[in-house]
Amino acid sequence: MSWTDELYKIYEFNCDREFGENEPVMLPVAHSTANAQIEIMIDLEGNFKGAKAVEKSDAVTVIPATEDSATRSSGICAMPFADKLIYIAGDYSTYADGKKADNSGHFINYMNQLRKWMAGEYSHPFVRALYMYLDKKCLISDLVRADVIKTDEVSGKFKEKQKISGIAQEDSFVRIIIFTNDSVVETWKDRSLQDSFISFNSSLMGEKQLCYASGEYVPSTYKHPSKIRNSGDKAKIMSTNDESGFTYRGRFADKEQAVSVGYEYSQKIHNALRWLREKQGKNIDSLTVIVWASAMQDIPDSSESFFDDSFFDDLSDEKQEDIPSTMPMYMDMLNKRIFGVREKLEPNTKVMIMGLDAATTGRINISMYSELESSRYLANIEKWHSETAWLRFYGKSKKKMINSFSVYDIIRYAFGTEQGAFVDCDKKLMRDNILRLLNCITNGAKLPSDIVYALYQKASNPLAYDNNYNHRSVLETACGMIRKNIIDRKGDVSMAYDPSITDRSYLYGCLLAIADKAESEAYDEQERNVRVTNARRYWNAFSQRPYMTWGVIEERLRPYMDKLGKSQVKYSKWINEIVSKMDEKIFMNNSRLEPLYLLGYHHFTEYMYNGNVNKEEK
């Protein structure tokens, strides 16, 4: 279980440091989080000082939690300090109706636990203050007077359908502020209170057992934390509560034989995992992907393109020349960035990649876990960005640039459809394919052929896109992945038009580009924005039956060639040059074109617009 050891190291490395204002906080042992709706203020003598509703943006609250309360789902099990009104309000039944009217069991359970903490050797002044106040059984009436809780004018009960931050007011969670002699303390941030509860909770733990993870005899737990992928997530990575199923039956007599994990060890690895998820995890439907370095150094994001959106956000007008327009320029920038990261990493640094998915509503599956030396990880990242790079159009800069592709773009262009101005795909498709691509990026696996084929199919059907920019993006992505597929299996492919290539599919792609450009040039400015060329109209059929369809396209091209005047000479010359590279038998082959034809189309399009001007340089 190397992933648990790595998470344990992350916890030990970060638990005592100061966290920034907007930075996720590493939870202490025996603590959890809850979304608070009400905030009450009392002094050290247990006197009520005020209350207010909590804004949704500030609702997440760190709370002490016992082994049982942290995993409560039904029944009565109070939190040790902050909790819902039904647990901490002694006058709750006066204002409640129906099944919840009698909360005596909840309140007694809560107060007994709080009293035990207060009376023990690990007591804290804040615990005493809260106990003194709640023992007066006037919390709801105080909240009514503070205009935080609304009551019905006739019955005096909780006003129906009244909510606080989206939660029914009678179900509100309450957190506490303490007024001391010289300060105002938000108890959910107070380290001394947290340490007091950790010591108190430790004194309650049962007998010691062998922890299978650490090898030490310590108090163990079989109630492991949830809330791994988000604050409302009930699924768990480790669970032994299925005593009637096949979790361990037939292999072990009981759960103690199956697995035993120390309570503190379990708390630390789960808290570290939640912290990493909040800090740098990415959620795609039910899938959560987390990538981290063993010493938490900054490492390149494996899911994004080499130049992500932040590169362009920070790019001023005078630095537009920094956009890489040639492969050597791109490779130089790539090598410098990877070298800069490598120089900052400590020796023997490891990089972990973890994918978490929900097998069921109660179980989390570790669908991917890789552990690499940082040198290998960076080498694989560099390899991916260099082998998938392609000449792309970036809308904001209105310029062409060399760049790789994010995994999200690859998947949505391969399996998605045009939805308004954008191309998007089903979240489940995104989730199911993202780990496959991450394996290619981080472990150097070959690109899945079905993704390449899906892009080939999408790019071969331009009429499926009303927005030309969307089809161009699909085409560029397809070209980048086709190039990567060729490199995986045969060798490299040129980034620009290569006259020495005699492959039938590539040459037919060049012919399609010529026909498309020639007809488009014959349009006036207004027609160019609304009309579809015959090359695009017959594109899909051309990819399936090139020889037959080329005859149709060429015939329909003639009237437009006549309109071009002298310009038709260059197009006729290009067509003749391309056709002359194929003998008659190859040219008349009507079988489906290979994906390489898309590279031929893209190469020759760029050549006609830019390349032939600087032919010798290219």
C-alpha cells in the first residue's frame, strides 16, 4: 500500500505549517468539516452575545469529530462541540413539530459527551463556556430574538419552508464564537481547542491492535472517513461493514483478520488525500484525479496543453512574438520549462498520479495509481508535448502557433458534438477516457487507436459543425493525434508540407485542400462567410471513396477556376503536380483514405496560405 505511505508523508510534512487565507487547510486528526448555517457568540461565562446567519461562501467549518460521529448516517450520535440545532438546543422541542418535536435523546447524548470532555483532564475553557450556555436550554429562543430563526406568528413553531443558506432552518448546523477578555475567537480555527479534543479523543480509544500499514500496535479503527472527493461524498476507500456479503467471507473469519489500520494512521492519510484534492485535484463527473510530488514541489500539469490559457492571459501585446510559430522555437521553450522544473526538484523526488472513482454510492475505487521518479515523469511529459504538438490557430491572438493539446480537448473533440458555439461531450465519456490518456502522458503508453479513429471520423465530417472554428479545432486536434500515432508506430512526421511524401492518402488530402482553397478564393467577401465549398460538402464521401468523389469535386470546381483568371494557373499547376506523384493504378484506387490524408489537407492548406511564399525556408 505505497499510496498510503506517500499520503502519510504528505500529512507529516504539511500538518504543522501555516496555511494562506485562501489555501485549503490540512485537517487535524479527529476532525472533520461541516457546512454551518448559524454562528452564535457567547462569552467565557456562558452568556449569549449574539448570532447571525453564515454566508454560503464562508460555510465550511472545521469541527471535532469522534470515530462514530464522523461516520454517522442514522441514529443518535452527537458531534463533540459544534453540531445541528436538534443536538445542541435544549428548547428545540418547543419550536419543532412532527417527528422531530422530541429531541431529548439528541440533546442528552450531546450534553453527556460535552460534560465528559469538560470534566476530564483535557478540558478547555471554551468547552466549559459552551456547556454553561447550552445547559440553560434557551438557544432557539435566543436565535428567535436575534432574528436568525423565524417562527410562525400563530403557532410559535419553526416557520415552514424558511431556509438559511439553502437549508431548512430547523436543520441548521451551528458553530461557535467565544468572546474572551481580550479577543474574539472563532473556535473552528483555534489550535488549542483542537489539541484539547485530540488528547481527549485519544483517551477514549479502545485496545491496541497491529496496524497493517505502520506495523505498530496502536488503537485501530474500522470506521474510516468519507468526504474524499467532495464535502458531501459518502463513499469510502476503506470499509469493513459488509459482514454479510463477500467483502472478506471465505478468506477470513472476521474483519479483524482481514485488515487492521491504526486510527491515527487512517485519519492522517484520509486528511492528506482530502487536502490534496482541495488543493490541486480535478473532478470529472464521479472521477477525481490528483497529481502531486512527494515534497509538494510545483510540477507540470499532465492534463493541460503545454501553453494553457494562463499563458495567453499573461501575454502582453508587445510579447506576441513569444508565441512559438515554428517547431524549433516550440521545442526550445519546452526544453527550457522542463529543465527549469527539474532544477528545482529535490533529489529522489517522486510523482504520484491517483484516480478515484465511485464503484458504488458507498465505495471509492482507486481506478489509477502510478508512482514515478520525477526524472521519468518529466521525461514522459516532455515526450508527450513534443510528439503531440501541432500548428494551431489561437482565437485570442489571431495567430498560428505550435502547441500540444489538453486531454479534455482531445476527448471532447473525439466523442463530442457541437452544442451552440462549443463542442462538448457527455461527462461519462470524459470520465471513462481521461485515465486512458493520462496513462499515455505520464507512463509513456501508446495512444489508443480508437481515439485517433474517432477524431479522424469527426474531422472528416465538416458539415456536422455550423461554426468553422469548431471544425478547424477538431481537424487540428486530429492532426496532432495522428502525428502522435505515427510516431508511436513508425517514426516522426513533418510539421509542414513535404513534397517527398508519395503516400496516396496524403496526396489526396492535398488535392482536397487545393479544391477547397480555389473555390473559396472565387467567392466574394460576403459569400465567403456563408457559402460551403464543394470540397467541404463532399468531404466525408471523399474520405470514403476518393477517386470517384474527386471527379465530382473537380468537375464542379471548373466554373470557379474560370472566375479566378490568372490565379487558376497556380491551382492547376498544384493539382497536376500532386496527381503526377501517383501512378494511374494508385490514383484510381477508390478505397477509403487513411487518417494521413488529414495531415495532407492541413499541410497543403498552410503551404498555400504561407508556405509557398517562403518555400526554400520551409
